[in-house]
Amino acid sequence: MELIDVVDENNRLTGQVEERWTAYNKGLWRRTVSCWIMNKNGEILLQKRTPNKVRNPNKWAKTGGQVDSGETVQEAICREVKEELGIEIPIEETTILDVHKSNDKNRRFAYNFLFVLNYKIQDFTLQKEEVAEVKYFTIEELEQAKKNNDLNYTFCNWEEEDFWREMDMLKTKRNEILKNKN
């Protein structure tokens, strides 16, 4: 059973603790984390969710999940990356890029991170219950999937403004990496 801390519409802890799906079904506000993982070539790692996932089975997605009760968002993203991909992210290397407040019934404050790591696909140890495979994509491939409304990607359900804002941020970071590489 996954317990989460309930927050109010201003992202302040309420003191209420609920089981994850109970909170979701009741429409209670909660916190989630996700991250973009970029390699030294400016490519983005996505993970394919397993067929047994309740939400978005068999779809390509960012790494992330719920913030457990009593956990900071930094601790949560480090835990999720370790559980799902088998790699360690030092907590001091976590920087929140942005926090998105959802506009739908899935009431959450989604904390977004970016990590630049130089791992090869074979370096990851996948959590078999959640992750079927991982693959690096170019930012342009992600943008084309969105333009094609390719529903094999979870971000194709995002609001346009959110998606393109994140792609711009990824391109800026990629430009920094490639500039420093030369």
C-alpha cells in the first residue's frame, strides 16, 4: 500500500495521509515527481511502461512517480530513478526545474527534474514490474510524436503549452551540453 501526503490547492501539506489510489479517486491534491534524463549527446531517455500498469500501459514515458508520505520531492525522484532504472542520483544533484499544477481531475503538483547522465542502455537495471525497456530519443523525435499525436507516448496527452515549454527547456540544455562538448 502506497501512502501519500495530501496537500491543499496551494501545495501546502494538510496533515492528511491517504492511500495513493484512494486520494486519486477522491480527487485530493497530491505531489508527483518526474524527470527527463539526457545523455551527453543531448538525447532523452524514455522508459516503456509494462503492460500490467494501471495507467498508460505499454507507453513511453518519463521516469517518475508519487511522492510517498513523509518524503521530500528530492528524495522521491532519487528513489523512483533507483527503483525503476537501477541508478543512483545523489540528492545534492537534484534541482527542481518547475512545478506544474494540473488542471484536470488528476489533482497534483508535478515536480519536474532534469538529469544529465552518461549511461548506456545496458547500464540500466530495469524494474520488471514497471519498466519493459528504455531507449534514447532525439528531442526532434519526441516533437514529431507529439505532432503526429502518437498515443504510444504519454506526453501526447499533455496540453500543448506544457509540452512545447518542456521541449524548449530540453533544447536549451542540449545546446549547453553540445557547446561544452566541443
